[in-house]
Amino acid sequence: MKENALHIKFKNQYNPNAEFDLIRIEKLFEIAEQDHAPDELHVVEFYVIIFVESGEAYHTIDFTDYACKAGTILTIRKDQLQKFFRSNLTGNILLFTADFLVSYLEQLEALKSLQIFNEQLGLPKIQLSASEMKEISQLIKRMQNEYFDINDKYTLEIIRSELHILITKLYRIKSKQKQTIFDKKYLSQFIEFQKLVEHNVRQTTRVQDYAKMMCVSNKTLNNITKNIIHKTAKEFIDEICTQQIKRLLINTQLPVKEIAFTSGFEETTNFYKYFKRQTQSTPEQFRMSFLIK
């Protein structure tokens, strides 16, 4: 399988033993020994927070171009497709593995972190006010100082704590902007369902199969998704299935027939009908429209 977009594993050249890194946006294209071009499609296998200090540009996350300017925060979770644009942006990029942060947190705090990075539960973009931008900037500057200037045996523990504070502050900002649903019933069950669908959707798109995996009824599973994202379980499964098909279309050069088979469709004609119903375009039209951007 030949891929259009590389899967980028976490690699810290500054400190190979760390599962955290911090890079200036304006230095991104100058980094030597990169195994990919930042302005080409790539899939990250870690978490990313982008904080824009100045300039205007776009940043692609999956299939959407997000406008960025001073005060923009973008949150990207592992396995998402992204692309930088060469621009006049300045700011910071924080990169870290799931183990660096989540294993450190209690279950409730981990759910908050997951929600910040979960595109199913809210947009990956936060636009800060002037006061919020100042507060977040000061926090990241402390992390920069700790990481580059102090850098002793306590540094990574301190940065982990600062990163937890940063995510909690971003969660507070999202809450004020009515972008969080942490207080809703069924959130943990929805996240469990989401993980099951993302890992198994190529084998099955049947609601009853996922209900059985979770030991709940079809009705309860529909209650979970309607409560959290205002969609039926089947609508959500189809959304994840379509997203994975799109990633194959953009992320590989596989023939459409092979993508149909990989996505769990025995008949190519059924695959075409399904994709057209979900996107109002054929697989070839979608692939071409995205690649010519």
C-alpha cells in the first residue's frame, strides 16, 4: 500500500527520552532531519496543541481548513490527518504522547483531557480573548523556560503538571464558550462506544453488534449518542465509517475497489451507493477535490 501521507511517530531530537516536545511554529520548516514536510499531509501518532501568537493562515485537520490568527488554539489528537501551511504565523507547538499526560491523571480528569482533543465532542479550534491569550502565553513561557533553560531531573514532572494546568484552563475556556458537555450523563459510555466503533467499523456497522460489545440494549446505545451528540447510534457509526473511508481516499493511493473491500464492503456498487449517500459525491470526486487544494 503506497501512502500519500506519512504516519509520524513521536520523536524528540532534543531529548530522546522525553515524551514531550515544544517547537516554535516559525522554526518548524527549518528543523533538520525531518522525515516529512510539514506542509504535506501527515498523520500524527501523538497529541498536538498549537498556540498562535501572531500572523494569519490556515491549518488543515482531517478534511477542514481552520483559519488561524493571534489567540487561536488548535487541539489535535493522535491518528488525525493534518497539514501546516507555509505562512507568517508565530507561536508554539506542544507535542506529547498519551502516556505522558493521561496515565498521570485521575479518571475524571482524563475524561476532560479526552474531551479537549475529541473532535466528536467539539471543534478542535478555540479562539482566545486578549486576557485569555495573555494567561495562556505566560503558562507556555514557563514551560519553555523549564524545558530549555532549566532542564534538570525535575523538569518533565513540572512540565507534565503545567500541561495539566494548560488543558484544564482550555477546558474552562471551552466551558465558558458552551463547548463542553462534561456534566452530561453517559459521557464515559459514549467515549467507550466511540473507541469501539473506531477500532471495529471496518468489520461491522451494525448497532446491535456494538450494543452487545457494551452489554447494553440498542435503545440504551441510542440514548447514549442522542444525549451526547444528538445523533442516533447508526448515524454516528456511519459518520466514523465515512471518515475512515475519506482518510483512505486521501491518505493512500489504493484503487477505490480495494478501499471498498478494506472498508468492509463486499460489493463495490454498495460502497459507491453508501459513500454517495453520506457525502453527495463519488469516491473519485472526493479524492480529486481534496488533492487539488
